Amino acid sequence: MNNELLRTLATVVAVSAPLVYAGIGETLTEKAGVINLSLDGSILLSAMGAFATAYLTGSLFWGFVVAALIGAAVAALIAFASISLRQDQVAVGFVLTLLCADLSSFLGNPFVHKPGPAIPNMPIPILKDLPIVGPILFSQDLVVYGSFLLILLSWLWTFKTQPGLRLQGIGERPEAAFARGTNVNRLRFFYTVLGGALVGIAGAAYSLDIKLGWSHNHTAGNGWIALAIVIFGGWHPLRVAFGAYLFGGLKALGSVMQRVAPGVPTQIFQAAPFALMIVALLLVSGNVLDRLLAYLPRRTRQRVTSLVRSSPPAALGKPFVEE
């Protein structure tokens, strides 16, 4: 495998890390039965807060802490409005998206195009020298390594632990979970805030690692992509991570095609990953996939369907009243 291809794949893994954080954060939130549609604004505000903090203090650590707190605070507003006040989660999420985006531009104006600190690269000794996987996976930085750990931990927590089963229960059948003694609304609040903190870390990853610095609409659109990836991934951490890497690969492919066909307007290649992600969503959730799978043997069709398609949590977006 040539060096250019290895560098491209390593870049795909790196640029996909923020989407992994945001996608898995939203997956945990929606698994609990709450929809947080503020992701796009929350990522913007967190990216601004992380960069501003790192710029003023010189500390990358505090930049990530502030970003996580911003994401958690926005998610707490979602949780309070939807769980305590029983307001429409979609409407509250849209309003917060617009509010956070405007706040990021207003508060971040003094930091536009300022040079600031960046996450240093930290190749892992011995592992970085492994053939193929070494340069791709183990020549990255702490943000990327953290995304790998998050994928593993979220899968183990959700499907292999007792608390993970309770998480699935409050999103699928909250009445049954409540009957077994689970405090449904308290757990929903916890997972909404936890998911929001991960979304905040995604914002910090953009401004301190992937797209260094701060500018107006610095990460605009990536929150919506994270929401789409959650649906594409069927609310499963491993498939959500795959969706994040797929989108990263599509963006890298757009850059490659731009070099291959320099006469084509650059806007086409910049917009192509978003359009292709929509096509992928239609294939996964629409009737097109059913028609294609109809040509396969029944058992094979069932296996493929279980891999690429999942239903949302049954109680997603529905307030729960403890009685």
C-alpha cells in the first residue's frame, strides 16, 4: 500500500473523530428516549468556547473542559424543557440551535482568525510501526485515540452491562423500566447531559485539532451530519462510528476527485459528501433497499437487513409521566 493512500486513510480517521464523539453522544441521548436537535449550534458554541479558553489560558485541557461543560449545559436545557416541562423536544432543539449559533458568532468575534494552541501528534511507540494499521491508527493524537476508546466503551456499556440494559429499557419501554424500580426521568436527564458533553468535546476537537482556530460558522453543518449518522447507524455505537468514518471517507474522496478533475467547480466536490450521505440514508431507511434485498435468499436478506437497518427507540421523543 503506497504512502499517499496510507496518509489519506489516516486523515479520514482523524477528521472523523469529532463526528464519532457527536454521533455517539447523540446515540446515548436518543437511546434514553430524548431527541437533542441542538447539535449544530452546540458544536459551534463549544468549538468557540474551547478555542477562546485555550487561547486565553494556553491550556488545551481547559479548552476541552469548557467545551464539554457548554455541550452539557445546552443538553441540560433540552432535558429540562422536555422532561420537566414536557415541551416539544424538536421545537426546543431548533431554537437552541439558532441561539447557540448566534452566540458563537457574537461571543467569538474577538477570536476570529487568531492563532492558538493545537493538539500535538502522539504516535504510539511500536504500534505505529505495524504494517498498514500503524500509520493509519497509531500515528494520531489523543483526540483520535479517545474516539477509539469511546466507541469500545459505549458498545460495552450499552449491550454488555446492567446499566446499559436500563438505558435501553428507558428508551424502549419506560413504563416497564419504571415498574422495575428505575427512575426513568432521572436517567434520561443524565444521558442527555452526558451526550451533550460528548457533543461539546466534538466541538473542541474541531477548533483545537481538525480545523484549527475560530471563524464564524466554523463547524456549520456538522451537527446535522452527526444527527444523520445516528439514523444511518441505527442507534448502534459501532454502526454510528462506521457512518462517521464513511462520511470522512466521502470528504477525502471529494478532495482526491478535485485534484483528478481540476476543471470541475470546487463547490461540487465540497457538497458531494452531504448529498451522498442523504442517498445513503434513503437507501437504509427507504423502500429502495427492500427492493434490492428482495433478490437475495430469505435468510441472507434477513441477515443483511439486521446489519444495515434498525428501528429507533420506541419511546424516542415521548415524555414519560411517573405515576
